[in-house]
Amino acid sequence: MTATDAELIAASLRVPESFARIFDRHAPHIERYLARRLGRHVADDLVAETFLVAFSKRERYDSSRQDARPWLYGIATNLVGQHRREEVRRYRMPSVVRSAADHADRVAADVTAQAMRSMLTGALAALSVEDRDVLLLVAWEQLSYLEIAEALAIPVGTVRSRLNRARRKVREALGTDNHTEVEELLNNG
């Protein structure tokens, strides 16, 4: 039988090496989230920092929570907060448009896709920090409302209102009422 995260964290208080299994289970998810938020170059450092913080705070972990992933996302999101200025700069920087001069359709498709990505990154940059955190945890990490509430230490109702507001603002910025189109752009962005 596989030990729960809560059991592993409790065991790590006696045998610190037990915490390595928490890292092995969740580091790929945290790394993917951080890479999408801040880029790969920052993500590797912040993954390590996320687990260092978690390790140092493991004695305060709520053992009634069997899954540590929302807790880890909360730590990672707090670390993203320390890098917000870089994040906003990255969202506002224009991306290089790939060209395929020998294939006009490809160029048109690339330019259209790039324009949509630029609009999306601008819309994300215009969101409040709190709304953006909730939206990206849903879109990129498929966390439930309850998991996001736990990760960000906010009520579930606040998660719902922030997500609703963020989706509305992104749809307005993109000039679409199509909720599915926005979700697809976020998932592919």
C-alpha cells in the first residue's frame, strides 16, 4: 500500500529522507506550473525553493490533508509573487513571429496565432495578481476550486468570484464571448 503524502510528511519528521518521496511525486507538476508562469530558466530554481520551503515547514503541515499538492502549489504561488515584476515584463514583451516564406498559409496561421497569444498575454498581464493566480491554477494545473482555496488560503467562494472575473476580463480583452476559445488559448499559451 502506498503511503499518503500526510503519512510521508509525518515520517519525514523522524526520518528526513522520507520527504524525498514527496518531491518525487509532485516536483514534475510544480515544475510545469512554474515554467508556464515564469519560464523554464526560473522554474528549476523555484521548484527547488518550493520544496526547501515545504521541507522547512513540514512540521506545520495539516495532516488531515492527505494530498500535499495544493499545499505545494500554494508555496509555489507565493514564490511566484516574489517574481511578479519579471512575470509582467514577460507577458508584455512581444514574441518573435516565426516565418515560413515558402508557405503563405503557414505564415498567415502563425501570425494569427501569435496575435492571439499576444492578446492573451496582454489580457493576463492586465488581471490582478489574485485573479491571474486563480485562473492559471485552473487552466494550467486543473486544480479544483477546493484545491485552489487550500493552495491560496482563501475561501472557495472567493475562488469562484476571482475565476469568474478573470474569465470575463480575458474574454472582453480578446473580444469573444466563447468560454471554450479562451480555455483553449490558455491551455496552448
